[in-house]
Amino acid sequence: MYDISVPVRAGMTVWADEIPVELDPMLTVQADGAAVSRLCLGTHTGTHVDPPSHFIEGGAGADRLPLDAMIGPCSVRRFLERFEITAEQLAAANLPRDTKRLLLATPSADLWDIPGFHTNYTGLSLSGAEWCLQRGISLVGIDYLSIERVDSPTAWQTHSALLGANVVILEGLDLRAVPEGEYTLICLPLKLQDGDGAPARAVLLDTA
């Protein structure tokens, strides 16, 4: 079993204009007999899912994402350079024909160890998103805070294309310990009613 979620903690990397994570003790065992803390974080903190409402007015929120898209067989493929992953690179990745869930492992996961938000991460190009749609893929994940580069010439079109087709986007993974291959994905986001995103716990089961 691989836990591919990043720990939620105060001071962790968040998107440039997201609110920082705050975790403040309200009660303590010593003083009150039980520990209770106040947690404040954005809906797109750490490992999280993007539902259609993130980019599409009136789109479904996080509470209406299909669970069967987030649980089931999954392919992990590794890309070794920082760039926009294109349809050509995906076509060369030797995916099983029936792949429905695809996780993109990139060098960007190392950015989790460097304080601050960084823009030089790997993203999925619009052509890559269109390739996923043509293949009938229902979930695409990546190991930094956005599925597409902030400086892409087609900025935010990848999000719009995937979410417009009800593909679940899973962002903020850590796949560094995971070899390429076939797994079972279990991803359960918080059931935030009408949420434009939701933090999630995601694991891969090696069932080979």
C-alpha cells in the first residue's frame, strides 16, 4: 500500500494566493482532559480533488463527484523532465487500453520539500487532456498543486476541458515512492456540500 497524500500541516506549501494552513490547539489534555484543535485551510490544500464547479458555473460540487471514478484500477506513469505533458508523450506511455484512472508522476513532487509556491512544475497540456478524453479516462492526477502550468499558453483550458467532461482532477499527490505500473486507487475527498474542491486521502494498492 502506498499513501500518496501529502501531510496537511501549518506552513505547508499552498497555491500562491491560497490561505495558509492554520492548526491551533483550542483544548489540551493537560488543561481540559481532551485535545481539540481548530483547523483552517483552503478547499484546494495539499492532496485534493477538483470538481466541475471549480471552473464551470453551476457545475457539480465535490459532494456530487462519482465515487466509482475515484476507486478502482489505476495506471501510474512517470515523466522525467519538467514540461507540459502532451498527447504524444501519453501515447508513448504504454497504457493499458482500458485505463480509466491515470496518475502522472513528475519531478515536481520534489518541490514539496522546498518552501514556498513554485511555478516551474510539470503540467498536462490541452492536447494531453484531449487525449485523455478520447480514451475515456475518468480521473487524472498529478503530483503538484495544479494539473496544468500557470504559464501555459492555453492556461486553464486543460481544467475546463477535463471538468467540462466530468473528469475528476486529483492534484497535490506525492508519487515519489511509487514505481510505474498498475494499481488500485482509493481516493476519498471530504464530502463538502457544493464544494469547489475538497482535500482528500489517496492511497494506491499494489495488487499484482
